[in-house]
Amino acid sequence: MTRDMRIDRLIDGLLAERQPAFSFEFFPPRTDEGERALFNTVAQLRELEPTFVSVTYGAAGSARTHTLDVVTRIRRELDIEPMAHFTCVGADRDELTEVLDAIEASGIDNVLALRGDPPNGADEFVPAEGGLAHGSDLVSLISSSYPFCVGAACYLEKHIESPSLDDDLRYARLKVDNGARFLITQLFFDNRLYFEFMGMARAAGITVPIIPGIMPITNVDQIQRFTSRIGAAIPPALLDALLTRRDDPDAVIQLGVAWATLQCAELLAQGAPGIHFYTLNRSPATRAILSALRASKPWEKAG
């Protein structure tokens, strides 16, 4: 019997067995050395039996091709179900369908549909001539013309360009109405945000699985830059603890692993369908966290 490769069905099967879905996000490296390091990382994380892995998407032609190359190689060599990120940055409809045709021809079954960040450091997103303006438009294009399982993003602290969280909820609902079968959240460090968003999402009629996105902190300056750019908040107590350890990299990593482990354990104990780890192409922190979760099984406490 052929194994079902659609992520929505994999998640549904795990939920039926009261098991969580664990997944990892990677970005395509720019050098041969980086690619060797990436596949070493993926091979190490494979031992923890991820439900799927995802690979981010470049805005230029060569970067787009590299994403597809990495995704197909992961599936072929490591037998892990991959998901290709796909954005509408800098491409018209014909160019989008050309890439989607290539993804379908490669045998990939899963796509994460994202609008994408403004190109080249621009202050705001401007769609390409003849292109798409919103992630929900891309979800609709894919779902109406291709057999992929489509995932999409949602934002617990609202997208940095969104007027309000209520607007973001409407956008998330539109993505689901247009064919998204699951949502992955932007990274966050305060679980209260996830639980409150879940209540609002369910009240708004969003019924698909909403997977928390977690990034283990390994570098203080890096996480401050990243959260500032995307509009995510670091809880004051966590930030204070990080700043006192800024000059001790090992202590920062230990704190980041401990915080993320506690965060994931609470999320799973309260019924989250899984965890999506933003790995930054590194394995030690994620391996430590997921190994602890696999051993303690906090999801068995979920009501």
C-alpha cells in the first residue's frame, strides 16, 4: 500500500491516535558546504521521527530552483515527507504556475503558501505586475488548480503590516476558506498568545489544525533582530535572563532550550496538535527539546 504523503492526512491520523505532529523548518543553503551541513542536520533530526519538514523559498529564480532541489533530495535520500514553501514575491501568475507545475512534476505533495516578505529590504510589499497581492490569493490559486495539500501561516501578535489582530483573523479564515488545510503560527515565546488566538480562531469558524511555531533561542542579538523585524515580543522576564547571559553563549543556549522545552510541554499538554520548530539549519537545540518531549509525553496529559 502506498504511504499517504499529504500532511493534512498525516496530522489527522496522529490526532486520531492522540499523538502530536512534530516538524522542522530549514532554509536552502547558498554553498556546497552549507548544503552538506544541512543534510547532516536533517539526518540527525530524522532519528526523532518528524511528521514532515519544510524548506523556505527564495525570491529569485536560482533560489526558487534550489528550494525544489533540496525538497526533492530530502524525500529521495532521507524518506522524510517534505513541504515546499512557496511565495508570490516578484512573480506574475504565469511564473507562479510554472514553478507549481515543476513542484507537481517532482512528486511533491505539500506546499506552504505564503505571500512573502517585501523584496530587497523594501518597506512594503508591492505585488508584481500580473501577480498576487495576498497569501489567501496564492492559497486559492494552488487549491483550485493543483492536487497539493496546502498549508498557510497565521500570526498570534498580528502581521507587522496588519491593522489589527481582528483583521489577521479574517485573513486566516479567508486562507482556510480558500483551501488551506492547516495553519502554522509565526514564532512566539508566550503561550498565552497561542491559547487566546485559538479561542478567537475557533469562534471565527477556523476549524483546521493550528500548529505552534517555536524557535529555540541560541543567540541574543540574533533573536532581538529577528523579533524586531517581524513584530514578535520577547517576555520581559525571558529578555532580562537572556541579557544577563549575553556574553556566555553556552548559557544562552541552555536557557533557550529550557524555555522552549517548557513552552512546548505546556502547549502539548493543553491540546496543541504538534510543534513546528524553526531550526535555523541547526540540530542540537531542537534535538534536545524534542528528545525531552518524546521522553516525557506531555500530550498524554491533554484533556
